[in-house]
Amino acid sequence: MNGFEPYPEIGFMQQAWHHLAVFWSFEDINATWVLIGSLLLGMSASVIGAFAFLRKRSLLGDALAHAALPGVMMAFLLSGSRDAEVIFFGALLSSLLGFWIIDWLPKNTKIKPDAALAITLSFFFALGLMLLSYIQTSEMANKSGLDKLLFGQAAAITEDDIQLLIWVTSIVLLTVLVFFDKFRLISFNRLYAKTLGVHVKFYEVLLAIMIVLSVVVGLQLVGVVLMAAILLTPIAAARFWSHQLSTLLILAALFGAISASLGAQISYVAPAMPTGPWIVVSLSILFFISFIFAPQQGLLKRYLDYRQLKQRVVQENILRTLYKLLEREHFQRNHFTLAEITALRSVSTADLTRSIQRLIKKHLISEKSNGYSLSEEGLLKAIKLTRRHRLWESYLSQHADLNSEQVHQQAERIEHILNKEQEEQIVAELMEQLDPHGAPIPKLPSQNLRETKNK
Amino acid sequence: MSNQIPLQVEQLSIRYHHKPVLTDVSFSVPAGKTVAIIGPNGAGKSSLLKGIMGLTPVIQGNALFYGKPLAEKRLTTAYVPQREEIDWDFPIDVMDVVLMGRHGQLKFWQRPSQSDREIAEQALKDLQMWDFRERQISQLSGGQQQRVFLARALAQQASLYLMDEPFAGVDVATEKAIIELFKQLKAKGNTVVCVHHDLNTVSEYYDYVVLINSRLIAAGPTDEVLTQDNLNKTYGGRLSLLNDLTEQMYRSRLDNAHDSD
Amino acid sequence: MSSFDLADWLLDIWILATASLVAASCAMVGVFLILRRQALMGDAISHSVLLGIVLAYLISGSNSLWVMLLGAVTIGLITAWLSESLHKVSRLQSDASIGIVFTLLFSIGVILVSLYTGQIDLDQECVLYGEIAFVPFDTIIWGDMETGTDIGPRAFWLILIVFLIVLISITLGFERLKTVTFHPSLALSLGISIPFWHYFLMTLVSMTTVASFDAVGAILVVALLIIPAASAYLLAKSLKSMLWLAVLYSQLSVWIGYALSYWLNSSIAASIAVSAGLLMIVTLLIMQIRKVQQKRHYLQQLNTEQA
């Protein structure tokens, strides 16, 4: 068995930089091929993996990659050659057999789909390892390097492998391009596709073959064990950025290509390093970056939105409280102290003053020596909010059979999101214009009313 | 205990992602009666039961069992879920399923005792399933499977039974067995609350009706509540504005952002 | 010469004993994974346990049994928890989040192994195959290093401890595990805590995989977890019989696999896993043939009745 060389401690970094320089100077023709190959593989695996993901079969690729192993070993055992084509053919056959078993088991026995996947994966993998150990203890020539299929080894790749890789990935990408609409349809809604007269079975098998092709051709680079990640993680990461399938696929392809080429480079620079794990780590980093920072659905954005909403709610509540106070004073006094506000709204004083400062900045209220007062603009906004609150209260109490406390609770929340059309709809469906607590629903001041007030 | 209200639901709200499934449902159920929960498909009937039993998260509101929260009254409450929920290929026989009803009384290391077995035996006999006690559950018909579930609930010896569509897809014999069971339970002063979907049989099987469609429409004795007017309200479509806005509220996460005053 | 034979024979005994315990523990835990439809979680944990072992070794600098167990259980539970949280927070499908989490953890494990090859007692090979053939040579000395007595292989004692833990846990918690597995919502309505028993099971899975690691490696253990239990699932009529059948299947796999590896000169661990698969195929074949026969019998009966 070939043990792995521990790294020479000294000069390792210099050596690494040197390798990297060679890699990117395109002087080493093999390095260039590896780069092109890994880019293409990253793209095709991510794109085809996206469809598996959308069809809720995320780990199918994992099982199919494991299932390829005994085919590779069998092909080598029978032919005695390590030609890329021979190995490819063997892997293809056993992967397809694996696919068939995964499909057959749940349909014909009690075994559930998840177990079928795990059974196929582990049985085929064990078979592959058994054959591999048999080959390694046997007298066969040319046997070294077969174990590199497990974790991938970019540096060990041959030109033959790369050529095959380029052919196959191009075919996969082209197929996706041609059948994009059909693939989307069956991924989105299989049964509906059937009612349309689409030959669903055909496209499913085609899709499966494409997955198998990508997996099999990627074994040298990514390895059997971690193939799952390159099919699954790019699309999972892309999903945070867009809802458009075509954009998703392009993004996934980009993520896959970046990570695959990164992994290939690392493995090229440090030949004892397996490629697969590095690809997975860089993919995972991309995934977590997307998960946290994506502009629409990222965790951070969701948190910021939430905070903004919270601030808006507090501010709007202050405006409405000021209006309530104004109403209580029969519109005779328009300046109120903090104490008066907190008497009606239980907000912490720190929160309240902070929000009031923001409102002042927006010119919705103004600070006077004797307290805070609503500005013209603020008054308008407060009227609008109060109107919505009370409209919704009366709507609820007339239509939903709730008591006035429940009604108030609901209206407290809904007032912040009610828009103009909904407001009109409520008015149309309302029978009386008093809220259930007896307070009048303020009308929006019309233009001339504002003018008279200005005088 | 019998003079208390077996089940009281207060302002229960449930959502699925952002969709409001139930909003502000409050009602209470009288002791010793059979109660039907009725409403159109997707009105949240099953969710209501699950919310009451704490099987699905509720965003607001609670349910009281004889005036206490569920945790204190588990042993007096038995729940019969829909049949589709479980894996009927599971390697287990009828007797074992029914014995599961006794687990509430046992510590985790304890095994069912002889008296537990006798209780299970009686429950199986009550539902005419004793002869099937050694069958594996996959070998039962749909109606028989339902009766096993009912026997299990019976073995819990509860005083309040919550059942999710017990009559769905069962044969005539099972239907009769269930009605017989209702009579028995009522005779013992127990309360049965069922999700029910067949309007034709409601007044025959149940004393009390809860009409829901996303919200509570009406609740009360069958002859008072089961009016054409109420049925129209229940089945005549939802208050779309109400649901739209509630959904919008959940989506914007306003319900969390809002300070409670 | 005869004493040499005896030593050889002793080696075989140690290997077989270790393999039997590994297979039996895996089979018992696997039964619950199959029934709870968490086969993939078993797959995930068995992969990520590698990281637990490497980290435990790197941090503590020792490879004592307890440190390994602790590291593996911690990472196993983290895997389960992370997959679940990712599924909840990001709304990815649960199998997708499992896939993302375990491939990452496993990758970090493999990278660490390659970085520290030579410095730790692990390499990529043993991650895959385990080294059951070398198990008898890594022994525990009881007492003083020089005067103490050799009490047998480390891996054997580790799996024996775990086997006993699994056996006792399943025996004690049998009724609860049955209820939680068969009908989670009933269990919940009876006041049984689902998360507790879920993580309890995940702890057992982690312990079993780490104890099996020396013998069969990180990936073949999946075969031993899932395949005997799945074969038993095909036949069993009760949970108890499923557990017994799974253990029976696992023991048969060990014996057949051991013979197979001797005959082909192949990896013992891989051969055991392959035998488990072969036994399942045989079971499936017999079941299918009987199904066809029953159908034919039924048709014949129909024909005679008509005639």
C-alpha cells in the first residue's frame, strides 16, 4: 500500500507558491487542462445537481457516486487497463444499476426511499472497496492510483481523463440547455407535466443519466465520497440569491466552477492533499456566505428588515398615541410630555426617546420647551394610522365575532400594513363609522381643510 | 371533576409558514357530550385538534382541560390521529399498539403489567378486535386499523377523547362500532370531540357542534347551531380581506415586532 | 510451531469477536434508524464522527477510549443539531441540509487527517476500511506498562463497552423507543419528549460509529447500520423480532464476510459489509419468488374454480 508522504516542514510554502505560479502561468499544459476540466465539471455538476435538488432528491447524487465505485474496479479487473473510456463505461453501468435499485426497492418492497438510498450507497461502496482491496493485494500491473478515486486527486489526472471530462460535461450542459423547459416542468410539477402529455418517464431517465454522467466523470477530480456536495451545495447556496431558475442555475454553476477550480489548485500545489474535501470546504464557505449575506433572503438582511420594522412600529405607535392625546384634549393642546406618552404606551424610556429623536429628524414631530407636538405632516400621518386602526377594529367587530379587547389587539398590528386599497375595501364593507370602543373614525383631511388650518 | 368544563379553547391561533390556518378561535365544550368540529376542506379542523394537543406549534392562545393545562391532564385526555399519519409497515401487532395507550401511566423502564393487559383486552373486545390481537397491523383493513386506534384511545381510560375524522373511509361495521363506542363513553360521562366531514350525519351522531372556517363561526348545541345561515357562513367562503391581512402580518413578522401594550 | 498456530488462532478470535460486537451494535441501533426513517442521518453521523476523532486526538493529544467517545458523541450530536437547525432556519429540505452539514464536517476531517498524516495514528486508508486486521496488535496493558498484563485489543474493549451501553439503553428504554418510533404524535400526546429520545438515539449512533471506526472505518459502518436492519424490516412482525433478526443478519454477515475475505484476500471490513448486502439480496429474491408463486397459486385456484 502506498502511504502518504508527510510534508517536508521547511520550504513548503515556497514550494507551494512556486507550484501556484506554474499553475497560473499556463506553462504547464497539464495544469491548464486540470483547470479547464475542473471549471467545466463544477459547472455541469452544479447545474444538473440543481434539478435533483428541486426534485427533492438532494442526496441521489451521493448514492450514485458511491455506486460507481464497483463498476470502476470491475472494469479494471476485467480489462486490466486504466483507459479513461473503460473506467468511465464501468462506472456508468454500475451507477445506472444503483439508480435502478434506488427506484425499485421502495416501489416493490416495504423499504422506504431514504433507506433504499443508504442501502445502495453503502452496499455498492463496500463492494467497490472489497474489489479495490482485492486488486491491491493481487499481482495486477498498473494498479496504483485507483484509490485516488475515493477523495479525488487533481494532480493524478491524465490528459485522457481531461478530454473525456470535457466531452461529457459539454454534453451535459448542452442537454440541460436544450431541455431546460421540460426539466423545469417535471421538477416543478411532475403530475401536471403528465397531464400535459409530456413523456415524464423519458425525461426523468434522461435527467438521471445526466446526473450519472456528471458524477462518473468527476470521480477523478472530486472523488466518490464527497461528490454529493458538489451536486447539492451550489444550488443550495444559489437559492438564497434568486427565485428565477435560470439565474439560480447560472449562480450554481459559478459557485461550482469557483470551488472546483480552487480545490484543483490546492491539490495541485500540495499533491498529497485530496481535492474533494477542499472543494467541499470552499463550497461550504460560499454556502454560508450566501446564507448570511444574500441581499434578499440572507440571515443578515432578514434581521435588518426585522429591526427596521420594529423601529417603524414603535414610531407609528408614538404618532398614534400623540393623536390620541390630542383627541383627549379636544385638539386644544398640541404639546405633550414624555410622561403623558408613556402613560398610554408601555415603552421603555430609552426606546421612546430614541424613537422620538428619529421622528424629530423626519420632521414628524417637533420638540418644544413644554413637550413634543405633532407637526403638520406628523398629524396627517397620525390621522391616517388612527383611521386605519379604528376602521379595522370596526370591520373585525362587525364581521369576525370578536370582543373589543381581541379586536384592539389585532388592529394594533394590522394598522401598520394596511394599504390604501384595503382601506377603501373596508370602508365599502362597513356599516357604521364608529369604532367598537365608541371613538369616531377620523376622516382624512381633504386639501382645503388643510389650507384653512394653515391660516 | 364532572362539573368542570372538559375542554376550553382560548384565542387559539395557528399558522403554517405565513398562512393563517386558524385565528382567534375560542370555544368550550360541555361534559358528557359528543362534539363535532365541522368546516370545509382546509378550514383548519385537524390543525385545531393538533394545536389543542400541543402537536403543532400555536402562535397564540391555549387550551385548558378541566381548567388545567394539558401537561397536568394528559392522563385524562386521549387523542386518535388520522390513519395516514403512521407507517403501517411497522413491525408491530395489534395488542402491542393498544398497549401503547397505557404508556402514559408507566415509567420508561416499566413494562405493561397484567392489569394493563386486561384493560387492553377489554378495549379490544369493546371494538370487536380481540380476535385480531396477534395480527400485524399491515394485515388489517382500513376500518380495522381505525378500530385499533380507537381501542388504544379507550385503553388510555381517559375522560376526554379527541378524534381526527374517525369515520373517514371506514366500512359499515366499523361505523356502527364507533357509534356504539360513543354511546358507551357518553354513558360513563366521558366527552368525545371529533373532526367530522359528513354534514348528513352530524345531527344524528353529535350533541354539540363547533363550526370553523379559519375562524370560529359558531359553537353550541347541534339543534341550535346547525342552521342554514351558519352553514352558509361556514361554507360560503372566507373573509378574504381578513385572511389576506393576517397572512401579510405573519409574513412581515409584525406580530413579533410589535410591542404588546 | 504449534504455539505459533495458537497465536494465529487467537488473532482470528480477537478479530471475529470485535467484528461480531461491531455488527451487533450497529444492527440494533440501525433498527431504529430504519423505522424512524433516519437512515441518512446515520450516514451523516458516521461520516462526521471522523472529525470528532481527529479533533479529540489533536486537542487532547491522547487516543484514550473515553476521549474518543466524548469527541465522537459531541460531533455526532452537533451534526444532528446543525442539520436540523439549518433545515429550520434556511427552509432547505431536511436531506439537503443533512448533506451540506456532513460533507463539510467530513471534509474538514479528511483535510486534518492529510495535514497531520504521520503525526496521528490515522490515514485516509483507515478512514475508509478501518484496520480490523491490525486490531489485535493495539492492545491495552492493565496496570504498569512493564509488569502489567495484556488484556486484549483496545478496539475490542471499546466496542464491548459501547455494545453494553446500547444493549442496556435499548432494553431499558424499549417501550418508550417503540412508542416514539411507531407514532411520534401519540408519544407527544402522552407527554413523552420526542427531542430527548431523538438525541438519545443519535448519541447511541455516534457511540456505535466511533467504536466501529477502528474496525471498519467511517463509511462501511453505514452498511452495517442500515443493511442488516433493513433486511430484518422485510421479515419482522414485531419490534423485538426485528431486533433479533437484525442481530442475526449481522452475525451471519460477519462469518460469511470473514470467509470471503480469507478466500479473496480482500479487506475484512469491506467483505463483511458486502456479505450483509448479499444476504439482503437473497432475502429479497426469496420474497419475490414467493410473491410470484403465491400469485400463480391464486390464479390456478381461480382457474379451477371457473372450470
